[in-house]
Amino acid sequence: MKVIQELETRMHPDAIAGFRLVVAEARVPDSILLPERAMARMLGQVQWILRRVGADGIRLTKAGHLPPAVVVQASTEFDWDWPTGANRESNLLPLAELRAHLRAVGLLRVSKGVLLLTSRGRALAEAPRQLWWHLARTIHLSRKPADSDAINLLLVLIARRGFDEAELFTQMLALGLETLGWVAPDGARLSSHVAMALVAPKWRLLNQLGVFARTPNDYRHWTITPGGAAFARAALQTDVESRDDD
């Protein structure tokens, strides 16, 4: 079952028609025609980490973080859209989250305190098209169902490219989650602030992948790039298992 179909099975009946209209505007079933060189441009930080780990791996600190020298290299090599000058992974959140995500989707592993490539990581490190598709197909994965729903709804809005106001994105997310039955911990309706908190880690990951056009110090607008829209459509074309609400 595709992502969109799975969402519809749990959506309030009154919301389905409107949701289908948004999906149609997002052109979710469209073929992905993004050139490989454009895919490669979106993978700069990902490929850098995979190459930096390489055949020898990286010994982590006692706390399980990347060593300061590697963090400095990463912050020098790329703009992480984060305060500069960090030499600890714990102070460079987008890097820490990206590394954790690459491990979660089977590209990195840790053995005896050393960060290593998995067999899949080795196979995809220099294959940008296959790596791009792997990241798209796994972007929605989360241990928390609410987070998965939130990122999938965000992907629909990204694919649609209908607006760029951040507040409107989060309002639409909150409304979409409500139609799926989610409420705040106290039973109240979800606010846009809570909706944003659910997608924040994946939003930062998508930002590193070039899904959003970078505008320094402007977090009120999420301008979607053509590659970002293609990435969202690819993610939404993924097969997922339906969930039992019981």
C-alpha cells in the first residue's frame, strides 16, 4: 500500500475529498525525472559522511560522538545552517541528526566504538541515484507513529509547492494530523507549534538535502526547490504497511 493510500485509510471521511485534491495538485504519481547530477548535488553532506567513514571507519568518543576533528572538518566543508564554530557533535545538531538517520536507514553501523559503513552504505556511497532513492524511500521512517504521519503530510505539502509561508505549513500539518485522530498530550487540539515539533528533526534533514532553498536568517519561508518536490514525490510513492489502530 502506498503512503497516500495508507493515510486515507485512517483519515476522517469528511477530509478525504480535500486531501485527494491536495494530492492531485502535488502530482504524487508523476515519474521522477530529476537528473542524476541534481540528485548528487542534494547528497553533498551525506556522501561526505559516507566517504569520511570509508573503509577504516571513525573511532567515536567515549560518549559515542564524532571526534572534534571530524566535526571541525564537517563544519568547514559545509554550511549546516547552524551557529558556526562548533567542534563538538553535540553542538552541531544537524550533523548529529544526519549521522543518526544514516544509521537508522542502514547505511552506517557502530561496532566496538567505531563508526563503520554497512554493506549497503559501501554499495551506495558512490551511486548517487540509488542513494537518493534509498533516502527518499526511508525518510518517513520513525519509531513514533505520530512523527511518521507528520512527515508524510509534510511531504505532501512539499510536493505540492503551493506556498512557502512556514506558519501555513505548520497550520496545515496540525489540521492534517487532526483528521488522522491525533491530539495534544492533554487531549486538546494540536497547535501548529506541536506539529512543528513533530517534524523538526526531519525538517532539518530535508533542509540539509536541499529540499528547501536556503535564505540566510529567514525561517518564516520554506521555499521548495524542484529537487525537493521530486524527493517528496519519490518518498510518497513508497510502499508501506497499513497500521492497525486497535
